Amino acid sequence: MDRCPLCRAVLNGAETCRRCRAELQAAQRAECEGRALADAAMHCLSLGHAAAAARLLRRALVLHAAPQTLALWRILAATSRQAGDVAAGEPQGA
Ligand SMILES: [Zn+2]
């Protein structure tokens, strides 16, 4: 998280925004966990486990709907629909 989600101040790694004093530890933790789940999904995809990757991406998007994660989800959903092997659809909150 480079900027405060409330006031857009640059954070420089801080857990408390210097401008609006927002405590951002929980949001930063959710972002980190979402990225870890997206990384695990990429690993599953590299092994050819599309269904497991889809489950991990859904969880990642619930935690932190990063544009890269959403793009990966859409690519996986589109290719899975073509293959007919994974139930697709937009995850909630994305
Ligand atoms: Zn702020």
C-alpha cells in the first residue's frame, strides 16, 4: 500500500497515515494476505490446477481486489468457460 486509502497521502511504509492519522495495519495485512493468495493461485496455475487457482483467486479478491488479481480471475474464468471445467462468474466484492 503506497498511499493512504482515505486521504491519498504517501505512506512510505508507515502503518499510520501522517496526514489523517488513520491506522492502516488491518488494511495492509489484508492486502498482503490477498497478494499471497494470488501468488499461490499463480503457482497452482503453473502446475495446471485451474480449479484450485480459481478458489484461491476468489479468496484473494474478497481480501483485496487488486487490479492484477481481478484480471487474472477474468482470464481464468474466460478460459475455463471455454474449456467447460470451472464454474465461472464474478466473485462478490470484485
Ligand atoms: Zn490518510
